[in-house]
Amino acid sequence: MGIMDTDFSRRGFLASTLVAAAGVITLTACGSDSGGGGGDGKLVMTVWGGEVDKAAYQARIDALVEANPEMSVTLQLILSDSYAQKVQTMIAGGSGPDIMQVAENVNVYSSKNQLLPLDEHITTAGLDLDARFGPVGSVYSYEDAVYAIPDRSGAAILYYNKGLFESAGISAPTADWTWDDMLSAAQELTVPGERWGYAGAGWWPLWWSFAHQNGGAIIDEAGRPTADSDAVVEALQYCGDLVFKHKVVPSTIDYANMGTDMGGDPAFAAGLVAMNTTGFWNVGSLAEQDSVEWDIAPMWRGKEQAVATFGSGLAISRTAKDPALAFKAIDFLTSDKAQPLVISMKQDVPANVEVQQSDAFLSPSWMTDPVNMQAFPESSSFAFKSTFIPQWNEMQQAFTDGLADFWLGKQEAAPALATIQERLESIIPTA
């Protein structure tokens, strides 16, 4: 699902490629209110993202209004960088949206009483979260209450260069690959100074995936930080060793030498790295190019199978004038009636598991060559659940600050995580 990062966002929250084109835009299905709905069938819905998101959300709203003509919905698209501040200001002023997109920082809002708990609406509607959304059904919960309904949810998956794999005689990767299998393939595919086997795990959902694969966790089930556990330290050090010891991952300097704004995604598209782990957002753009022959697969395993998911949900702000009507809209937008538009418009992986298993998702009409889209629902079965603490933004800043020297090869994982652990213990209260 998404995943909000204060330093490196990829998908609105979660994605640099999707937010780049965004502006502060107001789209109107019907009506032109800038605040919450007035209890007269009018709703306001805020989201972040770019042009693809704008079109996809609008198409779903159009379907909603067509099926429920008593409703009118104003869609407000807000720059991702200013989304949280703007929405919280709107709520504080009593003119918050009725429906708002949330992600990993959902409990920044819920812990401040800015969102309404949805449990009564869920019960009234007879909505089975586990049946509709699988493992992520209750991911947006806080203190035993549900605060958002999953809307988009795709695991990190492995993009690989089929041409390079075939030329090297390497079998296609699978979920049964181990860390050793990945490293062996990356070493075979690396040409020093010219091409790298893997794009790396410097982004937190990726190295967190390694940590969970190694039996670790950043926050334990009791809500306590465990960033300096042996399992997490070993996993992070492994990720760093891919860069500085095995040299199968480009360093920061290597990426800078490739050109402006280079990272794993553009490097893979340019054929400069053979494997890249990231989210759905590259599928649409790669489908439109013919310079790299590519496919996707589930991420490998360590001691356990585990992978991060990127996603977002839909919540109801405390200023909503008609929460029941807002929930009715959310129920429709996340149903099999509206979720096929998420994939048909190349936006993302729909959170609805029935739609994830449909032909509409597994063989989208816009895909020109066969791609293993089954990698997404397959990966969902072993996705780990992050603990979305209210101090999410402060925690991410601690990792950004504390790992700066590590990702430059100037520090080992153990001392870096020891320092971060002390900082996390100071910002995350324990029971």
C-alpha cells in the first residue's frame, strides 16, 4: 500500500514518479464546494498524486455517481508534499474533506481525533474486510478501531531484464529464490563500471523487507522499537554489503555518474541494472517502451518469506457532514464495481483481492506483451504488516538521518542502528 516517507516518497505518498506532475487541482464530478459536504448528498474527497491518479479517481467517482445519482462528489487533488499539512488545516478549520486518502501516516491523523472510526459503518454495511482485501483488510487500524478502508495495495515486486537473464543462462527468479540466489545472479550480471546486477534496497520498505525476511521487525507487536535487534542489523548490513563489499549495487556516486536524477527505476529502464525491486508504478511506463525486455516476479525469501506493500486507504474526516453517505461512497469505490478502473487506467494494484485475481488485472488490455501480473497477488500472501505508529513521520526522519553515513559506506549497520534505536525510544512511548 502504500507507504509515506517524509524524505523519499514514491506513490503520492509512495512514489516520486507519480507525484512529479501533480499540482493543486480541483476536479469536480458535481458541485464546487471547497469544504466538507453539507448533508445534501454532496461530498468532498481529497487525494494526492499525478495526472494518472487524477483521471483514475475521477473515473471511479463518475461510476459512483452514475450508480448513486443522489450523490455528487468534488475531487480535490493536492500536492503530496503539502497534503498532510493542508488537510489537517482544513480539518482544524472545520472544513475538512468528507473522504480523504491516507497511507502509512493514517494514525498521525487518528491519534489526533481527526478521523472517524469506521467499525459501526463496516458492521452496518456487512463489509467483510478480510474477504474483500485479504491480509491488508485491517491494516489501517489504531487501538482496536478501523480508520480507513484499503483502496490500493501492491507488494514490492522484482523487475528483471529478461534479455540479460537469458543471455547469461540464468533461470527466471521465483518466490523461492534465496538471498544467495539473488546475490549469485547479481554477480553474474554485473559488469564493473558499466552495469550492476541489482538496483539496491536503500529505500526503507525494501530494507525492511530484508529485515522481516531475516525474522526481524522495526516495531514489535507491543509497539516497541526493535531496530537494533540482531536480525535487523544482519539484514541491513547485508543490504550495505551488496553495495560496498560485493559491488553488485550502484553506490550513490555510481548513480550520480549515470546522469541527473538517476535511481533504481530509471537505471533499470535504461538497462544499467539487471534487477530492481519497486512497486507497480513502473509497469505502465515499461509497457510503453521496447528498449528493455522485462518481466516481474515476487521478491525472494530469507529465513522467511516477507515483503512490504505499497498502498493507501480511504478514511472519513471528523468534519464530514454525512459520515454514512461518505462510507457508502467508500464502500462502492473499493468494490468490484469500481476497482477494475484502478488497473484499466494504469494507476495501481487494486486492494480488492477479487479484482486482483480477475482477467482485468492479470491481463490488462493495455499490456502489449505477456507480463507475470500474478506476481502481485502471489506476493500479497506473504506481505508483512507494518505497525503504523502515530510517530510515523518522526520515525522515518530518524532513519533518514541515522543511515546517511551507512548508505555512503562510512558506517556499519550495528552502530548506526544502535543510535537510531536510542532516538526511537525517545520518541515512541512505551506502555
